[in-house]
Amino acid sequence: MTAPFGFEVHARDGRARTGVFHTPHGDVDTPAFMAVGTGATVKALDPNDLRAMGAQMILANAYHLHLRPGEDVVRAMGGIQRFMAWDGPMLTDSGGFQVFSLEGMRTVSEDGVSFQSHIDGSRRMFTPESVMALEHTLGADVIMQFDHVIPGQSEFAEALDASERSLRWLERCVREHRRLQVIEDESVLPQALFPIVQGGAHPELRRAAARAIRAMGDWDGIAVGGLSVGEPKPAMYEMLDIMSDALPVDRPRYLMGVGFPEDLIEGARRGVDLFDCVAPTRMGRTGTAFTSEGRLNVRNVKFRTDPLPLDSSCDCSTCARFTRAYIRHLFVSEEALGMHLLSLHNVHFLLALMRDVRSAISNGSLEAWSERWLDRYHLRPLSTP
């Protein structure tokens, strides 16, 4: 591993473990949920909100920042952390998921992906080399390789093609990452490049990709991508079981784009250390709250005069001060405060959940604790469509 990056495992409970991921901007207690700041902002939240609720590491997306405001603007403002007034660890996604989700607006070749901006229609090109330059310019602690993302239910041949292309692109990312590190001045903090294991829902492809990635180098961490993109949950959990055995035990494992409460618990059970997802803020902006008894749609008329907080067991500032009736009123009246309060609650809920997971692992009680928690969470039907 490359100093000042490091990873220490402190406790184990089955495949699950607690640890600390060291970065130039601070330490991250794992397993950890990372809130998503797609365009250099965790939507509807101030960085002070994130610090107050105990967030340690967040991420931004290279694709969105490239389109607006542009990586040169971010660099001129001192890098991504200074630009958004967040002084903790950060990760940038490569944009692989975003460009491959532009169905009908992109063309894949061995060189890279040509795509049309969803903002102004301009043609752009992402290659492994250009994405490394983009992520170096943004300046996050952890940067991701450019990979080929496909739907979760893709057939074997398509998954094989994407996985092998991702490995070839990884080799190019490594070469460019090393070249850029050589030419950067001493004032630039080091960055850790994480590879991404692809392979769809095909066990043999996942194992082969993990072997190939491990043979390429001694990574600071390894990501698992291409899950929670349409495949059934049992298939996702099966792939995580495989990754638990196939990836090194002394490096952090990052499960990309996964962040629903039940998936955080199931992932942690299988040895995942880092998670991220837009779900808590996206759902918060549309009126859905995570609670310990399932999801809650605050727009429901039954909450019109409900004096309870969103979740009586939650200690976030939203639950400490406001009723379901008031938050429903904000959404029905289209008041922006409602989106802020619900997004704050949802992110806090997941951060608190991961603290409980870490505590259960340290106590050796994760299996019993998680079964009780999940039983309660699934006790009543989802109140959202």
C-alpha cells in the first residue's frame, strides 16, 4: 500500500470486520457509508450537517464535475475538498456508470466511450487516460478506474466482454496514474487508485477478474462494481460471498452504489468495508424516510396530524425537533425545508446504522443483532410505491 494510505482490521465476526482506512485527509472507521456529493454537494445538505452527524468520507462524481463546472474550475479553487468546504476524506467515481447509462447517447470502443452531454448535447470522449487526468485534477484522496458497466442481468458473453475490457482499461489507468504522479509537484497530496471488479452475476467471471486484478499490483483498496443494477438481491449477495473469498483480507473492499439499509447489513456480513449510494438524499427529496420499521412516505394523508417524529429511536436533529405532521406539511406545500430535513434524517440514519454494525461486530454479536434488526425493519409493508 502507498503511504499515507493504510488499512487496519480491528475486530472480526465471521466474514465481517471493523477497521480503519487511513487517508491523507483523515481516518475512516469501517464498515462505513459514504454520502454521495455528485456535483460537489450532498444534495440539500451543508458540509456542517455532515460533520455533525458523524460523516467521515464522502464522494463526488467525475462525470458531473467535468460537465459542470469543469475540472479546471475545481482545480483553480484549490481542489474538490476546498471547493466544497469539506476537509475530510473524499473519493471520486470515474463516471463509468454515468456514461454507460446514457443509452442511445454513447458509443463504446476499445479506446473509450464517446457520449453526448445530457446538459447541452455536446459530444465528449472519456478514455482511461482522460479520466485519470480528470480525477487527478479534481484531487480526491481515492480515485476510481474507468470501467465498463453493464446491466446486472446481462448474459455471460456480454459480461465477459465488459469485464475483460475493464481489465484492459485498468492497465491503461495504472500507467497514466503513475505518469501523472511523477509530474505532479510536491504540494499535491497522493491519491489511491482503486480497481473495480466486474463480471455481472456470473461467479466464474467475478473470480477471474479478482485474480487478474490481484496479479496487477498491491492495491490500497479494491471495489466491486456492477451490482444493484437490475439483478435480483440474492444474486448480488451471492457475488459478495464470492468476493469475500476472492479479495485480499488486508485491504478495504468498496461496494459501489449500494446503500439501502438491508443491503448495508448484508454487505457488512460479507466483509464489505465501504458503501455509497444516492438513495438517502434522492428519497429524502421525494418524501420517503428510512426508519427502523421500514420506509415511510411522509406525503401519506394519515400523517396529517401525527405528532410523532419520523423515527422515535433516531437522534438526528430532524427527529429531535419536528413531527411527521410538520414534515408532511412541508412536502405538500412544496417547501424546500422538507427536502433538507428528510435528507438529513436519511443520511444520519445510515451513518448511525453503520455505527451499530461496527459495535455489533466488535461485540461478536453481528448475526443475532442483524437478524433482530432486519426482522423489525421488514415488520410492516413498505409505505412507498
